[in-house]
Amino acid sequence: MEGFIKSKKGAIGIGTLIIFIALVLVAAVAAAVIINTAGHLQQKASAVGRESVKQVASGIQVIKVVGYANNTSNIDKLAIIISPNIGDSIDLNSTIVVLSDGDIKMSLVYSGSGHISHAEKNGTYNIFDGNAWINDNESKFGVIVLQDDDGSTNNTQHPTINYGDKVVLTVNVGELLGGIPPRKHVFGEVIPEYGASGVIDFITPSTYTTHVIDLQ
């Protein structure tokens, strides 16, 4: 065995050195590519994870839907009381309200700063009065702020709600649908920019005996 090893000669010379350096360079390039790819994939995975958590944890819940009937034949106004789920904040300017009575389907967007009011600053407050109600047939909704400890809705162009806030989305169904009669099935959603939608689903009573009617 020792004689066999002594009979072998190692490769020497500039050619061998060039090949060695080339192998080192190829290994370094390959390592750099692998490291960069791994870093990129890690960042993408983190971003996807954050978006997934945001989609799952965020969203809107419909707490209550209240109607107002001026007379015994039709509900003229809908007050949709909402609150965000725990998770990221919700920009109401990017929120859509979809409503249907089976014959007509409407998609409503935020009306802008001219139709937002803050009930929590005004003491006793009738939500069916005030400038949050749009008195024309535009496909828009207004906003009444019921609870907002951190003032996130003060930007009236982009009122934003976060966990713990409560607001009313005001829909003038008298202008948009000609009112909602008794025994009518109304359904829809409050759709945020991302996250779970709040569900609207109710059947109006057979008669309207009071002005203010709990619907959902």
C-alpha cells in the first residue's frame, strides 16, 4: 500500500491552480445565489404570513340593524351598527355596503366628510337625525361615530375604525328603494378592504307599530 501511494504524483502547476480558483469561484457564486434566494423567500413568506393573519383576524361584524319608519307602510332609514374584529384597522372610505331586497341590489360607498357626525361628543343623540343621512338617491352611506377613544375617525376623508370602535352606517332606503315594506327579506354585506365581511340579513315585521324598529 505504501509503495502504491509513493508511485503516485500530485498534479502541480498553473493549470491546477486555475482550476482550483475556478472551483472556489463557482462555489462562492452558488452560495451567494442560494443565500439571496433564501432571503427573498423568507421575506415573501413573512409578507404572505402577515397578509394571511390580517385576512383571518381582521374584518367587520354587524352588531345591530335598526330601521326607522315615518309611517306604517315603509321603513325609510337603515342604521347599520358595526365594529371591527380584532386585527388591523378598517378604512371606511374603502368599505362597501351591499344591500338587496330581492328585486334591487345596491352597492354603496362612503359619502365623504359632509356626512359624518360624532354622537359620543354630543351627549344624548338621535341617530336618525343629523347630517349623516343623505337626502338624495346617491349610492352612498353616511357615518355616525358612537365610540372612538383614539380619535381614528377624525380624518373625515378616510375615517378609520379599529378594535373597540363602534359606528353607524346610515342608509336612506326611502330615497334608494322607495322604502322597505312589511314582510320583506333584506340581505347584504358590509365589505371591508380586507378581512371578513359583516352579514346583513333580516325580514321586516308584518306591521310597523313604532317609528324605531329592531331588525337584526
